[in-house]
Amino acid sequence: MRPWRTLRGRVALGSLIGLLTAAVVFAAVGSGLIRSETEESARSELDRQAEAMAALVSDRAERAAQNGQEFQIFKPANLERLVGPDSRLYFTGLGLSPGAERPNDLLPAVAAEQISYEELAQAGVQRIDFEEPGEPPAEASAAPVSVGGETVGAIVLARPPGQFGAAWGDLWQRVMIATVIGLIVAIGVSLYLADRVTRPLRRFQDATRQVAGGDLGTRLEPAGTQELDEVASGFNSMVAELAHKDDQSRDFLMRVTHDLRTPLTAIRGHAAALADGVVPEEQVGRSLSAIEGEAERLETLVTDLLDLARLDAHQFRLELTEVEPLEILDVAVAALEARAEDASVRIELDVPDDLPPVETDVVRVRQIVCNLLENAVRWSPPDGTVRLWARSVRHRLVVEVLDDGPGVPEADRAKIFEPFYSHETPRGHCGTGLGLAISRQLARALGGDLELDPGPIAGSTFRLTLPLTGAQIDEGAPAAGERDARPRTTV
């Protein structure tokens, strides 16, 4: 793989580009600043030397004046030896020109015009620029020559402009060497940091491969940074949930296998007995009824599995029609009467006759209510009561199914609607755990919801809500929590 196609390579490459950019900017800005500082330092040195030469000449002139002697000026050639061969010394003012021996010892007129004795007296030094015929431009510093407190002339010390940047050549090499060394060190550090940053991601990649291979015990350790630790925590939660789902699926397969095997075994046994002719003629009808009953159990189980799969895949079709709620609930109660009677459980129906209609899938709503009633009958004790209550509350139809069973433990409330999750009832029945899961998904597909009421009433209360049709809503109806005022009608 090309290095720049990896995150590690891109981090390193990005760091390298940033460092190179910083180095170029540093070299450009730093060189300008250092060059400017170097030139200013050299120019200040020129000012200092000009002031020293002027002080030397002023001192000799002052002593000659005090002693009444003739002033003998220093020759420019002698003074230049004190400041270096690259400098030129010029005289300007009365009494200074006798010391000139070379033709160009006197300051050119173009430079002399720039000198102001008043400025010299106040500032002590004046900077000027000039150019001699046939000579390159020069930068100069003029310092006053004073006798008896009066400025009588000036010493002008000049150097070519290139002399000011002469020291920059050596300094530039040192700056470049330091920049290259720093860049090498920075690149090494950036590569090391890129490796440290991407190391947790490589561990994450290895962990995903292990999970893909079926190892659901894989976990990621914290990496020490908030973002990566959050990723590791999310990964660990995901793997734990996958392991939980895997355990549930395995449990479900065992239950489904058992639920499928039991009716198949019964069907096979009755069919074999009928085929062998060992069933008395008066028992043939009973065997056929048993075969039909077990076949219906198989059909119900397969239908539930298909419904769950279609709901999960969002491929479930609904046939919406407008219907009276009482009509649906009456049919659901009638379907469970025989089973409730066998379990010695009563079903109480409390539904007003004037409930507004709902636009829904009648078959699916009946399926939800039947699931809730069947579940309530299974968990109710003998001589217990299952209550079916319905009202219109705030533009919605609210249907509740209450039982007298042991209720749902607090630890199981969050899992009760998960597929394949079930417990054995007091009567010894253990379903596949699909009924409540399918019912909730159906309710949500119909625009409503199904939830477990966390109220303090003993037993379990499941609440189904569905949208009502139009604006025919009983706004004065009691809220869903007002159970004490509900009349009861026994069926």
C-alpha cells in the first residue's frame, strides 16, 4: 500500500508539509529581520566610529586653540587606519581642508548639501546617502567637530552599502544549518507522534477483524485520549450487544427447534398410527383434530417469524380501513374466551359505545390485542381477572390490558419487548418471545406505540395507543392513569 493512502502516512505527510512551510516562512521572515538587524547594527557602529573620529579631531583642535598653536589636522589616510580600509573619511567645514592630500578627501558637494550643523549639534550624528561620480552609492554618518562649544566642521565616515550586509553571509549559513537540523528533528518527532496517534486505530482494526471472525470476547483497552477512548467504549458496547444478541439468537433457535419439534413429533406420531391402522375407528377423528391443531401451531410460529422478518426489513404491508374500536376489541375478547375459561381467568371489557373510529389495519390491531390478552391470561393466577380498557385521550385511542399476575421485574422492563426474550409462566409455559416484540413493531408501524406501564398497580399493564380518525375526539374523557373511576363489565 502506498504510504500516503494510510492515515499514518497522511499524518506524517501533513506534518512534513506543515514543517516545511513553517521553515520557509521562518527563513523568509527571519532572514529579513536578521538582515535588517544586522544592517542597523553595522550602521550604528558606523555612527559610533564617526563620533569617535570627530571627538578625536575636536580634542586636537581644542588643545591647539587653548595653546595658541596652529591647528594641524589629522590626515584622512591616518584616520582611516583606525576604522578599517573599507571606510572613507571626508572633511567638511572651515579649517579642516588643509589636512587633505588626496583629491577626493573633501566631501562631495552632493553630500555636503545634506549636512545640517544644527542637527549635528542637537543629535550628535547625522546619516546621509550620496554617490560619487564613477563610484557606487555610499551610506555615511556625519559627526560634528566642535571648538569652544561651536561646531566648526564635520567628519563624514562612509562605507559602501554592501559592507553593512557583509556579516549576513556567515550568519545566513548558520541560520540555514540550524533550520535544516531543526527540520530533521521535527520530522523525526512527527513520525513518532504519527505512529503513536495511529497505533490505537491499528488495534481497533485488528479488533474488528477478530469480531468479524466470530470472536465476540474481543475488547479494546483505553488509548488515553478522550476521542479514542469514546470510540473504544462504543466498540466494546457494540461487541457486548452483539454477544448478547448472539446468545439470544442461540436461545431462540433452541426454543424454536423445540417448538417445531414438538408439533412435528405429534403430527408424525398420529400420521404413522393412522397409516398403520392402529388407531381405532372411533379415535380417527380425534387424531385428525390433533394433527390439525399441531399444524395450526406450526403455522402460527412460522407466521410470527415471517412477520418479524418483514417488520425488521420494512417490507410489511398494511391495509388501512376505518373501523369502530369496540368492534375490534369485541372480536379479540371472543377469540380468547375459551382459553381464558380453561385457565379459570375472567376477562372484563370496559369500552364506551361512542368511541371515535380509527383508520387502521383491523387484522393487525386484533393481532396486537389478542397477543396482549393471551399473555395476560397466561400470567394470571386461577380465578384471576384480565381487564381490557379503552378510551380516547388527546386525539389518540388508548387501549390497556391489565392482569393480576406477578408483574414484570424492574430488571426485565427494558428487555420485555426484545425479540426472543421470554420467561416461563407460573403455568409452565415458555413462548418464543416474539409476541410482544411483533406487537410493538406493529403498533409503531400503525403510527402508535405499545409500552409497559411503570405504575404501582400490582400485575402488569400494557398500553396500546393508536391515532384516531378525524376530529371526533372525546376531549372530556379521563386520562389513561385514572383507573379508579373505570366501570367494569364482565364477559
